[in-house]
Amino acid sequence: MHFHSNKAIYIQIADLICEKILSGIFKEEERIPSVRELAVDLEVNPNTVMRTYEYLQDLAIISNKRGVGFFVNTESIERVTAYLRKEFMEQELPNLFKNMKILAININEIDQLYQHYLQNNLNNSNEKK
């Protein structure tokens, strides 16, 4: 995994886990990789992964079953969606709006590009089936 310098590594790992929950790779009530397994996979310190897991526990996305491991909680999809939406609205949108203003890009241009993106991705997902 390539980490960005503008965001704490443990948060980036949390985002990765959340994406895997939303995509169905990690399912509700199923075990996720151990701290050591994930640390080896991502080439990070186990303490960083532990911090990620504590953070996700605080958000009630995962829980620890002593001696067994960490598990995705029920209703985690709703919690992850709310968490990622909040993060997007508070962190990414302000940057987008700032750049739109600086570059004199209006919302209609963005809407056209978004519609084009949706159409292409819908077509691509239909072709894969």
C-alpha cells in the first residue's frame, strides 16, 4: 500500500479496511486479519495497525473477541458509510471547492464530468457481467 503524507497512516489503513467492508471483502460478523498479519501485508509497524483497530473499535465498526481476533460488527456497513461520508464532506469537498474557485470551474462542468463517469462505469460494470 502506498501511503500519503497528508493523512496519518493509521487513518489510511482504517479507510482501507472500511473500503473492504463496503466492497464485501470483509463481511459482518467475520474475522479480519490479525494485527500481525495486516502489519506484514502492509509493511507497517504492528503498533500502527493496533492503533487503527482501536480507532475502528471506537467507531463501533469492529470489535475484539479476546483470544479469537477482531471481527466486523453488525451494522458496520451503515457505520462505515456514515464515517466515510463525513470524512469526504469535511476533508475532500473543501479542497475540491477551493480548487474549483481558483480554476474557475463551475458546478455544471463537474456535473457533466460526473454523469460521464457514471455512464462509463455503468457500461464497464455491465460488460464485466
